[in-house]
Amino acid sequence: AQKITQTQPGMFVQEKEAVTLDCTYDTSDPSYGLFWYKQPSSGEMIFLIYQGSYDQQNATEGRYSLNFQKARKSANLVISASQLGDSAMYFCAMRVRRDDKIIFGKGTRLHILP
Amino acid sequence: DTAVSQTPKYLVTQMGNDKSIKCEQNLGHDTMYWYKQDSKKFLKIMFSYNNKELIINETVPNRFSPKSPDKAHLNLHINSLELGDSAVYFCASSQGPEAFFGQGTRLTVV
């Protein structure tokens, strides 16, 4: 069965520090994609970054990078130089090629402290 | 030029009523979804459509009926609304490395 696990329900981080949000996944399908989304208090789901299972390099998008460790089945999100506006709920998600379904972890609520 | 737009953003209605939520995407994606986000923020897939065809129905009550008139639209109709249907409903579309969500519809059943 496919599964996404986010073990940190909440995190508090000082502004300007780097943040790592943990995500592990489980699938037997060799072809899959991993996503991270940000959900601020306003409620919308904002796409941050994508990593394909066959991608050789870790994905990066501005201050966001995905630390993809395939053998460990982990896809941690790293936010560099955190800002107050980074305070939000963050979701890790996975889509497997077989059924195209996107499943989500339970999320991590990130609080950036001034 | 919103990529995935859903309407309405808020919906307050009485138990037993029937309501619809509309979703449109202008990305040319083949796959569209409906998700339900509960009060604990958990996102659960309800339906998945690929090129107007139903692919996934995650044991959702028959009161929920998705309709896809074309590849760019996926609407959700809900009959006989119940208190437990109160949630935020998200439409999404996906293709390859892209998966974008609408802004969500907060449904409150009173």
C-alpha cells in the first residue's frame, strides 16, 4: 500500500534559520513523483516543489530544496533562510504512475518566530 | 489567468439540500481530482478523472456525484447534504511534474 508519513506535527523555528521538514514514503511502484505543498492560514494549497523517482538530482526552487534519498524512501523539504511568511501547514504528497492518485501526509505546522 | 479555479469559495446550506461546486482548469492537464480536507487538515482523495473518464472513486457515498463535461471541467454535485459533509473541498489537476489545486470551497452544513 502507498503511504506518506510526516512525523512532525508542529515545529518552531527562529527567523532566518534553515528548516527541514521530514517526509518518508512507501510504495512498491518504481515510478512515482513526490510533491510538497504549503497551506497558509488563508487556506489555499500552494505547490512548492516536485521530485520524480528517476530524477538524478535533488529538486530546487528558490529557497526550497528537496533532499531525496531514494534508498531510505525519504523526501525531506529544506527551506533556507526562513521568513515569517513561511509560517504555514506543509504537506508532503506522492503520486504513483500506476493509478495517478495523489496521496498526502498529515502535514507539519511550521511556525517561524521573529 | 488562474490555473485551477473553483466556485464558490464559501457555501453555507441547510441539511438535506443539494449543492454543486464547479471546477475549471486552463492548464491542459488530462487528470483532475476532488479532495476533501477535514477539520484536522487531512486531505483525502474522493475522485479522479482522466480525460473525462472516472478513474478513482474512493468509497465516497452515492450522494456525491462528479461530472466532467470536458477535459477542462470537473464539477461536484452533492445530494441530501449532511452535517458530516462540512469540510473544505479542493479541486486539482495534474500532469507529469505539475499538480495544482484550486483555492478550495468551504462547505458548511447547518
